[in-house]
Amino acid sequence: MATARTESSQAGAKPALRIHVVRSGGFAGITQHWQVEADDVETWRPLVDACPWGSVGVDTQSRDRFVWRIEVHVTRRKRVASVPDRDLTGPWRELVDRVQAASSDG
């Protein structure tokens, strides 16, 4: 799992924000993980809030496609969504791409 920690004010302190992305499924069934932890919540909040958390579809016809599980922990609030690959567009795609890029930088 790739993990990036950005702008931590104190070593060992719990971050104000954690985003964990898991891609599972596909033909081979290989699972991949990316995670970002940060203290600067306001940098990530607009993108997290732009995601349609309450309206995620279910893809029952695409058996060999990826499913993206996205968990966002901000202070004491947790949001979770399982997004079918065909619905990973717009803000979902931007969020996943940004987490993957930040994880690669760490």
C-alpha cells in the first residue's frame, strides 16, 4: 500500500484527514491500495465535498470490472462509498487521481 503523509504538525500525531482508496476486482482480482494523511483539511475538502456520496450506483452487469472503495476520515466524520469503475468520473475520478498522485510522491 502506498501512503503519503503531508504537512504533519507533530510526529506521531493523528492526522486531521485520511483518505483511503482501494481498487478491487477486475479480471485477475488484484487489489491495490492508496492512502493520504494530512493536517491541511481545507486543501482536500472542496474535492471531497464535490463527490456525490449519497448517490453511488451499483453495477451488477460488469462482473470483471474494478470497484473503488473510497473512505474519507475527517476529524470525527467518516464517509464511505463503493464506486463501480463505470461511475468513477468527475469528482470521484479527480479524488482518486489526486490520492494516487500524493501516495506516489510520499
